[in-house]
Amino acid sequence: MRLGAFSALILILLAAYAPPAAAQGCTDVAIQIRGISSEAFDEYPLLDTAKQDILLLLYGRERKDCPDDLRDFAASARDFIKDFDKAYRLQKSQAFEDRSKALEVAVGLGQRAQELSKMKRPEYGLEAEDLLNVAQGALQGFLFAQGGDYLRNAEGTAVSRDKIRYYALASRAYEIADEIPAATNSKIKAQTLEERYRVEMGKADGLFGTAEGGLSEARGLKGGSVFSRVTAYALAREAGALYREAKVYYDYHHEEVKVTATEERLRETADSMDALGRGLVVYFAGVTILLLASALYVVDRLLAWSRDTYEYYLGNELMQVRAVEI
């Protein structure tokens, strides 16, 4: 009996001094929030203010009453800060895919900010109200900063594909921030340039493809007869003109890979034309020499025939004169 009474006393003391389950939950959330460190705090100090606000709200409750709704509110604020850090790190990447993901994370941040507003209770006090304001301010600051950076990047690059992507990212950032005029302006710029890019690159690729076919045909003919080589020379020359026309579009849109490929084809075309041209020059020079030699031979024979004829007639005249004199 004494042992049973002693055990009961121990259980009572443990129950009396153990912190409530909910309070321990708030303590856990507070520890997690306190351990969050982000480079975004330096660039967006309002985010650090949001962290301090939720900690202040929890510090006064850790050893007192900490209901489930407050713990959930604090956990949602913690997730907001962590997701903000994720968006911040993604937008620092050089990959357009990561930057686009950063903006989609920002969409989730806006939704979480709305959830926090719905979860807030009057008894949470000024810290909760300030938390909502600074969280929304940090998000807006992030979106405006991204929109401005992407616009500057778009204006600062000559590569059409990158310019289109930057305008699209700027439009998306302003759209999430609910800045419709700025979003619409960037979207129009992206669409206008994209349409021109699509048309002109389609034309350039068509010219390049046609030139490829002509150059390929020229390669197959350059080892044939003289007439085949003449045709090959004409095809190579036409292919060169098409490559140069395509390069104008590639240069304008700064398609460096395609510019390099086109320049290589132009060099190959020039080499083919040089080789074919030298061969044709040698051939026609030989033909010209042969014709000239034949012409000289014919002229020489004609002159010889003319001399023989002249002497023949001259001899006849002399004979006739002698006959008369006799």
C-alpha cells in the first residue's frame, strides 16, 4: 500500500510540474523559428522583423496558455519565412527555370499571407498585426525588386530569347504583386518581340535549310563532268547567298550558336567555290589554248593556201605574157 501511495504521489508531482502539451508545442515552434537564418534578412529586413514579431508573440506564451490555433499561426509564419528564403535563393540562380520557380513560390507566399490574416485572433495583440503587415511588405518588396531587375536585364541584353524571357518574368512578378499596368506593359513587350523573333527565325531557318540542300547537291556534283562542276559552282554560289541572308537574322537576334554554324558553312561554301573555280579555270584555259592553237593552225593553213593560190595565178599570168611576146 505504501508503495502504491508513493507511486501515485510521483505521478501527481510529474503532472503538476510538466509543461502542458500545447505549451511544449509552442516552445518547439519558437525554437525552430529562432534557428532560421537567411541571407534574405539582409536584403529584406522586414522578413527579419516578421521573425522577431512571431517570437515575441510566442515568448509570452511558452510557459503559459498556448492554444492550438496560436501554435498553428506560428507554424504558418515559420513556413512563410522558410518559403521566402527558398524564393530568394532561387531568384539568385542564373537559370531562367529557377527564377520562374521563385515567382511561383512567391504566389504561395501570397496565399500563406492571406491564410495568416484569417488565422489571426484579436488576443494575439499588436505583434500579430505587425507580423502580417511586414510579411506582406517583404513580399511586395521582393516582387517589385524582381520586376525591376528583370526589366533592366531585358533592356541590357541583346539576345532576343533572353530579352523575351526577362520581359515575361517581369510581367509575372508585377502580376503577382497586383501591379496590372506594369505587368501588361512588360507582357506586350514580350509578346511583340516574341512574334518578330518567331517569324524572322523561321525565315532564317528556312533559308539555312535551303542552302544546306544546295550545298549538299553541289558536293555530289563537283566530281563529275565539266557541266556538273559548272552546276555545282552555281549551286554553291547560291547557297552562299542564302547563308549570308540567314546570318543577317541570326546576327540581329544574337543567336550565337547559329551564327557560328552559318559562318562555318560560309567558309565551306567559299572553299568549294574556290576549288571548283580553279578546276574550271584550268579546264577552260586548256580549252581556250586548244581552240587558239586550232585557230592559229587554221589561219596558218589559210594563209599558206592563199600564198599558193597567189603564186599559182602569178605563174599563169607570166606564162600568158611570155606567150604573147612570142
